[in-house]
Amino acid sequence: MDEKTILVNLQRCTGCWTCSLACKVGNGLPDEKFWLTVRTEGSGEGIDRPAGVWPDLHMSWIPIWSKSCVRCGGRLAEGELPYCVNACPNGALSVGEAAAGECEALRQRGFRIFKLPAWENAADNVVYASKG
């Protein structure tokens, strides 16, 4: 992993969109522009709709960076975290050396480490960790 690689621990992501809003505000993006969105994985019937039947409901989220993401290069050069990583209230995001260390620790705990497929047209250098 290089210093700009972001690791997403999907077990910690709660779909709060704080990463996306921090990116948007920090980078001064217009209202209609997002470099980072958060997809709900559930029933497929709309945002934040769980899959399953009560009492066995389940839902998860996956942050997706667009190819427009600049990884907050200026912040990284100054030793600061990208806006998204800095803002995550659950510690689901890490970058650089911290991401490499956490990735290895998660792999040893049985997490699956993966990247999104090319058809997602997502940014490079983002890896995901999922249990099971």
C-alpha cells in the first residue's frame, strides 16, 4: 500500500455519511458534486431499507470514492489526514502506513481484503475489509 491508500473497515461503517460531507465541505465542492458517496447494501428498495424479514433484518454500507477524489494530497504532504479519514466517527477509515498495518491485522483476524471491481468506476487505491 502506498501513502495515499485508504482502507475501509466495513464492520465499523454505520452509513452516517460524515466522510462524504467532510470531503464535500473540506474541498469546497458544489451542492450537486460528490467525490465520495455511501451506498446502502440491503433490500435494494431504496436508501436505508434492510434486507430480510423481522426479526432477521440486516443492512450494511459501503463508501465509494469517485475517480475525481484527490486524496487530499496537500493535507497528506503536511502530515494531516484526508478530510474523510479525519472525520469518520467510528474509525472505519485509515490511510497510508496506518492502513497497511490495520489491513494486515484484519487479515490475520479472518477479514477478507478486496477492491471494488472495475465496473464500479471507483477511485484506485481504496481497499475494503469485510468479515466473512
